[in-house]
Amino acid sequence: MIEIDRNIWLVDGPNVSFYGFAYPTRMVVVRLATGAVWVWSPIALTEALRAEIDLLGPVAHLVSPNKLHHLYLADWQAAFPTAKLWGPATTIKKKPELTFQPPLTGEAPEAWAEEIAQFHFCGSSFMDEVVFCHLPSRTAIFADLSENFSDSFIRAYWSWWQRPIARLWKIVEPYGYAPLEWRWSWREKVEDRRTLKRLLALKPERVVMAHGTWQRSGGTAYLERALRWLL
């Protein structure tokens, strides 16, 4: 576990295959003021990882930010049966065998509203995403709305014909864009533009994304660059 700031950590997991492309996995863990633990986009659960999580406090919330980030929810729910599952309506529809709380929207549930703000980007017919911002540390948390692969990663894990796609789509450093086909599907930008401006108004210092090099500083400038297509 990497400590981002007080009471917030990230954990990198193994790569997974997405339509033949290697994607790294990453989750974020927040210890709330109540002592409860909030887990965003859970990765593969190992005994060693569980031991580290148990030291932080009781796991109370397991969060899926979009319909693609659900692979390990069932494993975590089995390991932490009192934890509540959260996700947007699209995740809930995709995983009918799991029991979720009411769908996540642009308004944070009372359980974490004072510490974690959330923003619902839903202008695409292909996929929506709930973005979070940990207020005490000013850390914005993205799943796929910003992907920021390093050159070393795509050289190591993507084949010769896949690498030009990453660069063309600008899902590599320093761009950090969303995948091109997702951007193309964005038809309703007006409301999401307002949502993004509300996020930027919080002046995020750090940006953690599920896939790629996270930003330890200069987060607001990074987001203005990575999401300029939405502005």
C-alpha cells in the first residue's frame, strides 16, 4: 500500500486483459473520520492485502465507479459481508447477482459526503462514470475517464501494433485522455462540463487513476489538460 496522504492509500494489483490489451489495476482506500474503511475499485484480494486492510479498520463501503470496474466485488463482499456495495445504475444492472445500495449519482451518500465529494459524468451513451475527490487531501480519483499509461508500460505489455493505438488515443503520458471511442460517444457535454468545473473548483492537488501514472502534484493543471476535450 502506498500512502498518498493521511488516511488515504492506493494499492496496485496485477494486470488484467481487456479485449486483448493489458490493463494494470489499482484501488484506493480511505479511512473515514468514523474509522470505517471505504474501498474504491477493489483489486484482486490476497491474504497479504486483506491483512493490511484489516489493520486500517472495518471495511464498510465497496465502490464501483463504472460498469467496467466490478471484477472483484463479489470476492470482497464475501470477505467483508457487512460492507455495503455501491455503484452507478449501470454497474448495478450489469451485476444483478450482487446486492447494492441505491445507485450512486452526483450527490455523495451521507456516509461519506463530508469527506469525499462525487461527480457523475453521464453524457456518453456508451458508459458513465462517478468520479470522486477526497477533500482532506484534495485527491481526485478517476477510473477510465483519464488513462495515463507510461511509455515503459506499453513497451513491456502491449504488442507492437497496440502501442500506436495508445498514442493515437492519447491515453499515454503526458495526455491522460479517456479512450477515443468513449470520447467519440459523448453527445451531451453541457451538463458534464458544469460537473467538471465543479470538480476543478476544488483545486485537486493529486490525481489517481486506475490505469497509468498518477499525479502527486499539479492535479488541477493535469485535469484541465486531460479533460480539455470536455471543456
